[in-house]
Amino acid sequence: MAKCHQLTLLSKVFGEIHLPEAVLREVTGNSALPGALAVAEFVRESGRVHPDKNDEYYRDFRIVPLFGLLGVLLEAKRLGFIEAVSPIVNHLLAHDYRLSASGCGGFR
């Protein structure tokens, strides 16, 4: 989401975001990672990303809804937060983001 400058969609689509502490440390603690500075700024400024000490909860993925990048973008479009998905995907593809051919078809 950082690479396509759409981090705010996360809090718009999901409201409060709870991440395992280790994940939060990883995505905000290494400024060499692409988008890490934007993620750290989003975490600080949004007030909607919270560390969750209960890492055991996240080990059972059957109870945690999983959304990939395209899933978030499609949900954001469905909810009316963005007008179209394809301009964001085109931006990502132009900046070396990899998507499978099957994942790229059929959305606007």
C-alpha cells in the first residue's frame, strides 16, 4: 500500500488495525525497506494501528481475514473510497510491482 501511496485506505477499509508486535517492529524499524518510512509515518499519524501482544491469535489464519493488496483495493472501490482500481495497479506495475497475469485482469 505504501508503494502505491494508498496507506490511508487500510484504515478507511478496516477501521482499527491490529498487528502482532513483531510485524509492526519489522515494517517500521527498517528504513531500508521500500515504503518503511511511509508506513512508520502512517502508524504514527493515523492513531489506528495498534500493536497486539497476543501473537497466538494470528497463528490460526482461519480466524483472521486475509486481504492482499488487490483485495484491499477492490474492497476500497466497493465501499466508494476510490473510483477505480486500474490506475493504482498501473502505477504499481510501472514501478516494478509484480502481479500475476491472472490477478491483473477484470477490474477497473
